[in-house]
Amino acid sequence: MKLLEYTPFDNVNVFFEQLNLGDCTIRGNLEAFSCKHAGNDRRLSISLEHDILDYLGKSSDSDPPSPVEHLSCRSSRKTLIYLVLTLGHMYPDYDFSAVRAHLFFREEDMESFRQMLDNYLSEACMLWAAKNEGSSLLDSMTKAIDEVIKIRECDIYSYNPDSDGDPFLEKGAIWSINFFFYNRKLKRVVSFRCCCTSKFAGDDFLAGVLSEGEEDALIDMDI
């Protein structure tokens, strides 16, 4: 995956660099990636593909029905691999080898994204409006994302990690959210990550050092 630079994200990203809200700090980021392999991506994608196929090959007719069955479709496996690779570039200091595909959820539409802003970022929305002549944070983010990736053509996913796949677990996170907008035609992914941490904990969740390691096979993803 290759990080792409897009100016439509600049205002939103500057706003989310560090929001001080009482005893908490909110930080977030919009990023765009091409699905072109870069660095170790090719090796990791081949490894993931083999692991998934190996898992499918070991499944038998007597096994209970599983959501993994749709991964027999190559396009679904590619989507899964792209999202895992994107996570690796978003959090290069974190090992996602324990992540399982059931932690990804395909959203029906933008409504879940709107609900996320309402539930987690209500204070941030008010601060944005106060600093931007009453404009809506949601509208501004939607416009920026749409300009880069054409939301109507996207599949939208959220990532809801458990304790084994949460990059924020050891950094005092109160909550964290991760959304992905994947445009198959453009072969591009836009990610939005946001985390609320206690001011008494570390606030360097966006920084890190690249760590190597192959990803395990991922299963049970709704693609």
C-alpha cells in the first residue's frame, strides 16, 4: 500500500492533531492509500493468500456453516488483504498477527459513520463549528472523503478490535474507532482513525517504528 497525499484532508487532520477536552485528548487522522504493493506488502499479501486458501482447504462438508465460506471468492480475499495491509501502514509499530477477520464489519452505508460522530465526537463537532463559522464537521469530512474516493462507489468497513488486536490497549485509550472506505474501481482505500486517551497516559499513538512479521490467516469477514 502506498500513502497518497491529498490536500482535501489537510483541514480535518490539522483539527484532529490534538483536541483537549478536560482530562481527555482526542487525536485522529484521515489517510488515503493506493492498493499498489510497496515494501513488504507483496510478500505479506502472498502469505495471507496462502494462509486463507490453506484454511479453506482444511474445511470439510461436515463442518458447521461458517461466514468464511465467501472467502473462496478471490475478490473478497483481496479486499481482506488490502484492509489488513492498510492497518499495518496506519500502525507500523503494531503486530496484527493475532487479528481475525470477524473484527472487520461491513457497514451498509454512511449512517454508521454519522452515528460514530454523534456518539463519540459530539464535543469535537461543537469545537469544529465554533472554529469554522458554524460549519458541520460531518459535512466537511464527507466532502473531503468523497473528493478523494467517491463515497457512493465505496464499500465501508469498520474495525472493532478485541484485546489481541487493539493498538491502543496499552496506551490509556478510553475508546478508539477505525473506518475504511474501499473503492474497488479506483483501487484505493481511505482510512479514518480516532482515539480518545486520558491525559495521564501516553499520547503517541500516531507514532511508531516499523516492525516486521507475517500476518496469520484471517477468517470470518463479511465482505
